[in-house]
Amino acid sequence: MERARPPDDIAPHDFFTRWIAEAVSGDDRRRARLGDTEASIEFELAGEGGGVFCVSISGGRVYGTAGSAAQPDLRVQTDVETWRALNRGELSAPEALLRRRVKLAGNLLLGLKLHLILG
């Protein structure tokens, strides 16, 4: 079964504050991969429609909010164009890192787990 992908035209705000929590809660495989993870991840998307968003993983659930995290375990920086390519499956996370289209700071192992959970 292929995992759900967000609509191509979804706004980053809607993706982070609504869609990702719904997608994870509705996917047994993604929820199982959460395990006992407790973390906050800050996403900074540059460009039109971008912004700063926080995804928190706690108690086997995923929550998303607009705005910065107080002390994120991981910071992810990219641009809206790259973020959309990742969501569409046109670009893999490892490839985006190698091409320096995504920058990570903080717990890099969490970055790997994030890729497995959020896809």
C-alpha cells in the first residue's frame, strides 16, 4: 500500500498544522515507526508561501504548529520548491541533502527517523 501524499498545491501552513498529523494518525505503519520518540523538529521554508513550522512527536502522536520551536531537537532548512519536490516524490531526502538543497542542524539520527516516519 502506497502512503498518502499531500495535494500538490497544499500550502506549507496547512501541511504542517493539519495534514501531517492526520496522515500519520491514519497510517498504522507510520504510527508504529514513531515508537517512543519524543522530539520537536523545526522546519524553515524559504520562498513564497514558506515560513517556520514546528512538528512535535510525543505520546505516539504528531502535532504541527506554525512558528519556531523553543529548543528543537532538529532544524530543517529548505525552500518551498524543494519541499514540494520532496512531497511529490520527485526528490529523495538523501539526494536533497547531498545536493545541499536541505540543511539539517541538531540530532541527525532524528533526521533519519523523520524520513522513515514522515516519508
